[in-house]
Amino acid sequence: MAEGRLRELLARLREHLSAGAALRDELSDRLDAWMRATADPLLDGPVPAPAGSLVNHPSARSAEEQTLAIEAGAPLAGVA
């Protein structure tokens, strides 16, 4: 590949990465503002699953994997 073409492609890549970072920052700011405006409970930390609910293990890769039944007072954080 010609050196000039390579420089052109690298410049375009830098532009795309910069645009992606700007979009990520904007979306992150918008999400944060929305969470604060709606008093989202996730701002205070993890939200425990209600007793009796079925959840996937945190390391699961698919909703098709075995579920765990949550018992009253049992923190999901204890599942490792």
C-alpha cells in the first residue's frame, strides 16, 4: 500500500475514533442527566432482585442458561 494512502486511512480512522468518543461522551451525559431527573435507584448502587424472582448468574452469557431463584433477604451480590 502506498505511504500516502496509508496516511489518508490513518487520518480517517482518527476522525472516526474522535467522533465515536464524542458521541459516547454525549450519550453518557444524557443518560446521567436522565437518571438524575428520574431519581433512578441505580444511582445509589445495585438494585436487589425481588424475592421469588428468577435471574441469570452474573457470569451467564445467555438468558437461555440456568436461572437462580432469589430468596427473601438473599443478596444477589453473594452469587459468585
